[in-house]
Amino acid sequence: ILFPWVSSGANVNTMKNRYSDNLHFVQFDINSTALTQIVTAVNEAGLTGFANHLNSADTDFLNGKYDVINMFIDNKIQFVQTDCGDKISDKKKEKGLR
């Protein structure tokens, strides 16, 4: 399974063109200054995006600070790596998501 790191919308397009039908997933930094551009390119390419919600993001979440998980939800990022998945699932359900 190909799972390249991308850092810009142009990079998403390069990977999609390079790997064509063999590429389904890409990973990126949720804190990237190019997040909107990356997510737009991922969606336009028909790919699934992935980012981490670990360490300080998980700690903040557990302390009631939801800024980072809201970035995932607002940007419709499908894959989230976290150590508190049950609690994040509950938060997503609160927002009407699965």
C-alpha cells in the first residue's frame, strides 16, 4: 500500500500523477500552513487523507481543548491517528459524525 507524505497541494498532484491508480492514501501534517490547499487537492484527486492527533493534541483534547480535532472535522479528514480514539469518537458523534 502506497502511503506517501505530502506537504502541498502540488505535491498531492505530483504523487497522484506518479502513482496513478495505485495511490489511495496520503499523509500530511495537520498543522501545515498549506492545510487548506492540501485537503482541497486530496479531495479533488479522490484520495483519503491521514494526519496524526497524538502527543500534545491528545493531551489538549483530554483537557477539554478541541481545536485540533475540530481542524480534522472541519476539513473532513477521514483518518486520525490518536491514543484516545474512544473519546474522539464520542466527540464526533456529538457533531453528528460517525
